[in-house]
Amino acid sequence: MAKYSEAQKKAVAKYNAKAYEEIKLRVHRGNKTIISDYAASKGKSVNGLINGLLEKEIPELSGTYKQD
């Protein structure tokens, strides 16, 4: 049985398109695993780790990202 209905998937996709922008990040081969493992060791997702680091570096972003 599906975890989410098609209507739920569509609603989430619509919300994400309205609320978020995407940035594609390229890293050298092999670094993706290192980054993922590091984020997991800190109890964060890769996205959460990157957003948190960006908030620390760019004052204008302060408070725009909700950390767990």
C-alpha cells in the first residue's frame, strides 16, 4: 500500500514549488558520501547541514532556516 496518495504528492509538490528555490550543488566524486556521513553524524540531513552553514556565513539568511 502506498504511503502517500497521489493527491498528497501533488499538494506537497505544489507547496514546495511555491515556497522553495533549488540550487544544484556539485562536489568531487566521493565527497558526497563524506558529506552525507558527516551530516548524519551531526543528526542532520545534507540539506539541513548546508542551510545551517550558509546561515552562519551569510547574516541576511539568519532566521530563515528552521533547524531541528
